[in-house]
Amino acid sequence: MKLPPMDNKSRKQIHMLAETYNLKSKSTGKGVGRHIMLLKTARSGKNIDYAAVNKAAKACDKGGIGNFYKTLHLARKAAQVERKSGQAAKPKMMPHREGTIVGHEAKPIGQESVGYKLLAMMGWNHGQKMGQSGEGLEAPVAAVIKNSRLGLGAS
């Protein structure tokens, strides 16, 4: 992505933000026409510390660009120390693999839940099959992850 020409301070701010989003940034051109090129990498958009980005943006609003750099630098340092010291890291969502059955390890709903009470009021008991005559499904329909763009039923 090619950004419009901007001054030195603005370019520096964009370079630092690009770094937090794992984008590659490069200033090109000369003089008044100097602009930034942003390039997506394999790591772009992954493991972003949004708290650091928000703090830096607020600091920029309050105290100008110098405050932005200081806040972003301190937030980055704190994240590095936290990772090295093994302190409670933020849990990262792992992408689901094709064919993974969602919720198969979930515990059954408790008797105090609204859903359980509604089913009980309609005559259902734990261990019974669903349906009016008790001939329905014994277990809920499984949800299976599908990441490919193939049609349903295709492998």
C-alpha cells in the first residue's frame, strides 16, 4: 500500500505503528514527495498488542508525537519483559484444524441453567432422547470445522 507524502514525524509514527502490526514499511521518494510503502508479511496481523497501540494513540492525542514514541516504546519493552519472565501471557487463539469437532469436550448443562429447566418443563429427563415420542437424537448434532472452500460433502 502506498501512502500519501508526509513529513518526517508522521512517517516515523507510521513506521512504528506498522511495526506493531508486523507490517514491513519503507520510505521512498525525495523531499516533499517522500512517502511510505507498507508491505504485508507472513506475520502481518498476528500477535498484535492492541493495548500498546491504543495507549500510544491516546498519548499522541494528549501530548504530541514525542509522547507517542515514549508510550509505544515503553509498552513494547513491557511486553518483551513479560514474555521473557514467563509471567501470565495473554492466551492466543489457535486456528481450528479442518475436521475438528467443536464442543465435543463440553460438560453437560447443569440443572440450574435456564435451558435445562425449560427442557425439564417440557417433560424431558436427563439421559432421554429428544423429541415428542422419545425417538429423536440422543446427542446434539456435531459441528465440524470446515476451512476449505470446497463444497459441502467434498473432501
